Amino acid sequence: MGNALIEIIIMLVVSAGLGFAIAWFFQKNKIYKLQALYDQKVSDYNHLDNQHNELKKNNTSLKAELSKCQSEVIDLKEKIKTLNSNLDNSKAEITRLNADLDISNSGLTNANQENIKLSSQISDLESNLKDLNAECDKLKSQLDK
């Protein structure tokens, strides 16, 4: 009976070993597939982590650039306000200068009319002077005789 018990134990150990070996053989492919899938997932994770870090860096640099652009926009708006103010001042100055020009043109027109009048009077006076000189010459010639 002792031999039979040892035989049964040996058969149980051998059949358990064979069962584990067969199970391992069938599971080996699944394990390799799972290991390959795991390795792929780790590789994908590392790739995505690198992309995430690069995107963070790009996001940070783009935020800095956006801030700089917003600052430039504010500065340009200030310049536009200043230029518009200068333009308004220039328009007011042009209006004032045009009014002064109109006044000057009016004065020039009046001066030209006065000049024409005076020229006419001078011509009349010169004519009168010639007549007087002619009479004087006549009188001198009469006195000399």
C-alpha cells in the first residue's frame, strides 16, 4: 500500500507538472502578446509625454509672444491717439491759416485797388505837373522876352 501511495503521489505531481507546462505553453503566446502590447503602450506613453512637454514649452512661448503682441497693440493704440490728436491740431491750424490767407488776400485786393487808384491819381498829377511845367516854360519865355 505504501508503494501505491507513492505511485499516486508521483502521478499527481507529474500530472500537475504537465498541466502547468501545458498551461504555460498556451499562456506563453498570450504573455508575449501582452508584453508586446505593454511595451507598445509604454512607448506610446513616452512619445505622448514628450509631445505634451513640447506643447507646454510652445504654449509658454506663445503666451509670452501673445503678451508681447498685446503690449505692442496697446503702444500702437497710444500712438494712434497721439497722431489723431496731432492731426486734429494740424487741421485746426490749417483752418486758422486759411482764414489768415483769406484776410491777407482781401487786404491784397484792397491794396491793389488802392494802388490802381493811386496810380491813376499819380498819372493825373504827372499830367498836371507837365501842364504846369509847360505853363512855367511859357511864362519864362515870356519873361525873357
